[in-house]
Amino acid sequence: MALDTAEKINPFRRRAAAGGLLTIGAFGLTVILRFGTNVILSRLVAPEVFGIAAIINTLKTGVELITDVGIGQSVVRNAKGDDPTFYNTAWTVQAMRGLALFLVLFVAAYPLSQVYGISAAAIQLGALTLLVLGLTSTSLFLMQRDLRVGRLNSFDLCMDLSGSALVILFTYLSPTIWGLVTASVLAASVRLVASHAIVPRGQRNRFLLDKRHLHEILSFGKWIFVSSLLAFFCANFDKLYLAYSMPLAILGIYGIARNIADLPVMLMARLGHLVLFPLIAAQSHDASVDVREQLRPIRFKVLSVAALAIGFGVAVSDLAVDLVYDPRYQEAGWMLSLSLLGAWAAILCTVNEYAVLGMGRPVYGATANLMKLGCMLVGLPLAFALSGLEAVILVIAAAEAIRYLPIAVGQRRLKLSFLRQDALLTILMLSMVAAVLSVRQAAGYPYPLETIFGGLF
């Protein structure tokens, strides 16, 4: 019996470890690439342009997520996901949805431009990415389903390289919002063509709607829809609200800090999406497999590294911003330090949410995002009115902590709880912050949080 258990656990750990290492390595290169691109762009365009770009990207993400029905997740998780009838139905739904989203945002661009004081034509041009990406091949979902993580990461890294090259080139030629938006449309077009180019001949997509498979996709996707809708407002309500309340230049600087703070969260989301979710989904139907015991040591190692990195970032990110960025963006330093505290809570929530999603329980993620959104709806306007942007960022961190609670309840019910491990990892992160700040004080550097608490009090 012990041998049988070991035989089950070892392949799980080997696949998780191999996929995780490939994902971390590829994403590490992506982070370096995006950070370098971001620094170059900060020298080419004014903060106001970043503010406009943040609004357009938020609007595009919004119309995309509020209609998300989990097409990719259905292909990965469904037992018939590799059936051509199933994934062609999924691709057809995806293409129809992309066309509908493009039309909605194209028409809505005029009233939205009045609300935010930006060009309607720029919003409409950005909307083209929704149409283009809707035609992307399901080959990427099938690679995820088969845990071909290396190939999938290589593909995404190539797309990031081409996207960075395009945005730098077009922004250099036109250091305006038009350069940024044009580059994003072309990058989406490159991804579309490449996704179809890597498809084996027998897996090429064609338009098809099978009623039975359509029902299965929409049935599974109803909670994905709710969760994605709430996730969008949770992730972007601050930008939508602040766009009303502050100049575009400050919004652009805040967007820089948020984008950097979101990078470690994106890494954990990528690990969860490419590795954790398909692995747990594959194991969830086998009652003899203790998924928690298999996952616990791998999870602790990965999150320990994340805790140390986040703690170090909280303590020194203001110095890094001063060193690297244009003087116009120096305020992003203290914003980044504080935002990284919220990023740690978001990392724990993201990893845990993908675990319960792998067990086929998206309702817990939807509930968690609903609670987080409620906290932000009440807390952000109040915090901004009383203490400004510093308090807003603290409220966002607190909302992530609230989001953790319903997911933790779901994990306990599914016998997949890591509450003690998460508490230990949080202590490790805070200890790293304290240790590095002590070194800073000994070296004569002020704390990054002095600016924050000076603003609050």
C-alpha cells in the first residue's frame, strides 16, 4: 500500500515541480522584459499617456471579463475537451464572443470618452484586440490540458518579446496614446497568427456548434462568469474610481506601481492556471488520492520564495524606483512598497482559488470576489475622502485579506486547507520586511513607509 501511494505521489510531484520550474523560469524572463520595456516607455511618454492607457486597458479587460464563461477552463477540465467537436464548439463560442465584445466597446466608446475625457477613437482602436483575440486557436488550451508547459511557456515568451518590440518601436515613432494602442493591436494579431501556426493539422479549428457540448460549456461557465465579473471589478475598481478623482498624470504613476506589484501575483496565477489547476483537476476524480498531502511540500517551497521576495520588495522598492525610473515617476516608489503588502494577500488567495477550482468548485472564488468588491465599494471612496491615495492602497490590501476567508472555508470543506502554512508564510514575509528595514536604518536610509504614514497622519 505504501508503495502504491508513493507511485501516485511521485509522478504528481515530478509533474508539478517540472511544470512549476519551467513556468517560473519563463515568467522570470517575462518580468525582466516587461520591466525593461516599462522603464523605456517611461522615458518616451508622459505620465498622462500612461493614465489614458490604463483607462483603455481597464475598459477592454472589463468587457472581456464580464462575459467570461470559462471556455479555456472547460477545454482543460472536461473529459471530452480533446474531442474536436468539443474544442471546435468552444472556439466558435469564443469567436462569437470576441465579435460581440468588439461591437459593444466600439459603440460604447463615445459615452465612455465623455466620462473619462479621452479620445473615443483611441478606445475604438483598442477594441480591435478583442475581435482579434477571439479568433485565437484552442491549441493553447489543449497544450495546457496535456501539461505541455514548456512549449506553452516558450510560446508566451515569444509573444512577449514580439509585443515589447512592437510597443517600443511604435511608441518611439509616436510617443502618444496612438503608438501604444496600435502596438497592442498588432501584438494581438501576431498572437492570433502564431497560435494557428503551431496547431497540428488534425487539430485546426473550424466553426461548429454542438448543442450538447455548448450546454456543458455554459453550465460549467456560469460560476466562472460570476467569478470573472467580480474579479474584474475587484482588480480594477480602484482605477475606474481614481480616474474620476485625480489627474491623469497621478493615475499613470499609480498605474506603474500597480503593474509592478501585480507581477508576482501574475506569476502565481500563471502557476495556478498552467500547473495547479490541470493537475488537481486530473486527480480530483480519484478518491484514493490525497491531493492535499501531495501538494503541501511543493506549495510551501514555492510560496516561501515568494514570501521572501515580497518582503524584500516592500522594504527596498522605493530605492529601486528612484534608481531606475525617470524623475517624473518617483512617487511610484512608496506606492509600490505599500501595494506589495496587498500583493502578498493576493498571492495566497490566487493559489488557493485555483486549488478549489481544480476540485470543480468555482463558487468559493465567486463568493470571495463578491466580499472583496463589497469592501472596496465602501472603503475606497471613504478612504480617499479622508486620507487620500495612501489610505486607498491600504484598503485594497485589506480587501484581499477579506477575500481570503471564503476560499479558506471552501478549502476546509474540500479537505484542502493550508491555513497554518499560510500563517507561517505570512510571518516569514513580515520577518523579511523587518530584517531589511533594520539594515536600511543602520545604513542611514529612511524607511519607505515614512512617506505613507506622513500622508496618513
